[in-house]
Amino acid sequence: MRKLLTLTALALVAGCATQNDKSSSLSLTATGFDALTGWEREDFSSLLPVLRQNCHRLTQLPPETPLGGAETLPYGREAGDWSAACAVIETATDTRTYLQTWFQPYVVDARAFYSGYFEPQIEASLTRGGPYQTPVYGRPQDLVRTKATNGQMVTGRWENGQFKPYYDRAQIDAGVLNGQGLEIAWLKSPVDLFFLQIQGSGRLILPDGSQIRVGYDGKNGLPYVPLGRVLVQENELASSSVSMDSIKGWLETHPDRMMAMMERNPNYVFFRRDDGSLAQGATGAFGVPLTAGRSVAIDRSVVPFATPLWVETKLPDAKGQPAPWQHLVFAQDIGTDIKGAGRADLFTGWGAFAQYVAGNLHEGGRMVILLPRPPAVSSAP
């Protein structure tokens, strides 16, 4: 599940973290750009708008704003660490030279693993009626996030002066939130809602053909349980056949067990209407619109927001075959199930092919993290 939301500047970056805000360790080995497989074939001209977008966001933040990242990183964990590199981005014309001058590549000393996510397009109605009976809920007023006595952030609700876990998926499905006016839209199927929640945002196609987008606006704080893992453990699916399509297929062909199976995942996501341009991707946790093929969700305790990552992996091609894929992407989002060094979730966009690629991307590979050089050590290529 991706966290796709927009908040105020400091709260967005400093407060929008994963369940565990502690920094993780990360082992890195410095390398040169000539060691990046496929670097010379990259489409550098397409990178400049994303780099400028990131820098515009970074310059809006106080210099001491934490961006995340492991404590072992040599640089780049605060917004101010990017000021020198961002000061020259507006006048940069040769993107390759810019990157090689202002960034130092480090190989992540762990085998990378890549998956994908996308913006689903789902039939919906703004009013309940006919086949549209499954509500898309906005964030409840009693859902709060606070700091526990051990210093960890927790999500829940207050009841009679006691802080309790928020309602789980089964309780919400049973109607505990009914009557609060939280419904943003209505879908045709609980399965559509379940996968919308996994992706974290989506485009709702209304009966008149128009579209609106909904984006992440909080979750109930309960653990995320992958249904693919449950179905394999219970011998309902073979581990080799687990995919978005196979899980959805199982749910739709077992209507008598569908709700109970989905409720094995107590995690529940709430949404808000996002009136941003539909020509762009949804807004990621870093506060900028996601770019298909360039934005990734990362573990913020390992990789700081805005960081460029050189990805060497394989993506499914139009014939369903894994093909080499070597490109620069940017840490602009986070995800509940994205944990650890070398882990990233590629945003593939929207539409049928984006869904196909995201649903079938489960590949290993290599990750190289590009950290900004301190101003005194910027280097010509």
C-alpha cells in the first residue's frame, strides 16, 4: 500500500513516515558512474523536469527538515544538504554532467528487489444506488496518530479517556462507520475497494464518463497482511502463481469466502478527493506528483526522500517476458510493505499496461544510490 497524500510542508516530510520512524542501517560502497550498467544509454533529457520538481519541493522546506535515510549515509539526510545541488539545477542544461558533478554513486550492498504499483481505474458513482454499494470512506474525525510512552508513533482512537486501536477491516465492513457522512464515492465491488486500498490512490470513472481521483488520507494503523502470502500458506494458490490478477481472480471466484479472506488483512485505508491534474500521477508522500517510470516508493528509514536511485533489474515487456531495465528513478513515495535496503516499488502510471507491468513486476537486481556531494567536494565528471 502506497502512502499518497499531501500535507503542510514540514508535517509532510517530518511526520509522514512508516510505522517505525527509527533509522535503519545501510551498507554502501562508493563507485563511479562508469560502473552503472546502461548509464550511457539513459534518456537524460527526461530527467531534468523531475530533478527540478524535487528541488522546488526541497527549497520549500526548512534546511533542518529530516528527509529520512539510514544514519550511516554520509550526506543527504536533511533538506539543507541538497541546497548546493539545487542552487544550480535551474540553469543546468546538460543533465548527465550535472548529475556526475553534484552526486556521488554508492552501490547498496544488498540484493535489490523491485515490485510495482499503479493508479487503478475503477467504475464508481458519487451516490449510492444500483450496483454501487461499496463505500469509499474519507478519514474519520476520531482517527488520531499520537506518540506512545515508548516514543513510537501509534494510530488509534480515544474512548472514555483510553487510547484504543482503531476499528479493523471486519468492523468497518460490518458498518461501524455508517452514518458519519464519510462516503466519498461508491464502488461496484468490495474487491475493487480492496485493491484501491493496496495501491493507495486511483481514478474513479463516473457513470457519465468523467473521472475523479482519490488519494490516501490515512489508515487505521493495524498491520498489513498480504493476501498472497495467506493464500499460499493455505494452499489456495501456488507461490509461483501469486500475482495481483491471481489474487483478484481467487476472490471473485469464491464469493462465499471473499469478505472473510479480505478481512484477514485488518489494515484499512481512508481516502480524500484529489483535484490535481489527471495528466499527472497522484501526489506521493514527498509532496510532488508521481512520474510513471521515474518515481519509486522506498523505505524512508533507509533512503531519504528526493534521492536518485540507479535501478538495474528486469521489467515485463509487451510479450510478458522479463527484459533488462536500467534507469534513474527518484524516491518520492513510501509504502507499508516496502521495507529494507534495496527494496523499491516502481510507479508504472495508469491504464491497462501500467496495471499489467505493476502486477507482474517481482524482480531482483542491483540498486545504486546517488547522494548529493557536499559543496566542497563537487567534482567534474
